[in-house]
Amino acid sequence: MSTTIDTNAPATLPMGESFSGGTGTVVATLPSSLSTGLMFLGYDSISGVAGTSVQVVDPTGTTRATMDSSLDAPKVKLNGSGTTLNATGAAGTTPVADVAGDWTLLAPTTVTMDITPYDAAGEPQPVIQSSCTYKSGNRVIDTISVS
């Protein structure tokens, strides 16, 4: 399963303030083989709950906090070409910005998602636990300039 993570963090923040109450999103796309397999098993749709821990890093490179979030993805109909779940929810709170410069929000190394399949009658079936491990590249989700 591939995932994309984002927040709606502000581009700038005054010194001495924190960013809270933002929205986090995880877009998880099931490969077509998994979507087709679930359909073969008689499932009609799925929903999900994603868990993330975004790191908040100050300009000195020190991790100041983790923003743990549980994000909900509403039920969507399965399709054979790769079904996408869009999970949203509160992104957590950053610490007080007490150092000037660029603060970064880093993607977690693992994103978990509990996927609930539903049969044709709309009844929930046993949860499928999934996790995506970060492969490589830039983990920066957002940058907040503090002055």
C-alpha cells in the first residue's frame, strides 16, 4: 500500500507561539491486486483508521515533539484498479516555537492503517491491519519559518 502524508501547517509562525488544531491527512492507495482480492472474497467497500507520529524538529536539528494522530477514512467502494482511502483528523500540537529559523515536520518511518472491509449488505468484517514503512528520500512534510 502506498501512502502520502500532509498537514496544513502554516508557512510562518511568530516566535513564542505554537501551531495547534491543524488537520493531518493520509492518502492510502491499495494496489489493484489487493482491491481485486478483497472483491473476490466478497467485500464491497472498506474504511480505515490511520495512525501516524509526525516529528517536529527545531532549526538546531533537535526533535522537540511528536504529533501523534489517529485519522479516519470514510467508507469507499472497492474497485479493481486500486482503491484510495483519504484519512483526515487533528494533526496534533507543535511545541512553543522558541528558536528562530525553519522548523520541520518529518514523516514517520511507519504509518499504520486498520482497514475494515464491508460485505455487500454493508456489514463490517474483521479488521485488516496494515503498515507502510518509509522507503527513502526526503521525509519533510512541511516547513514552518519562525521569526
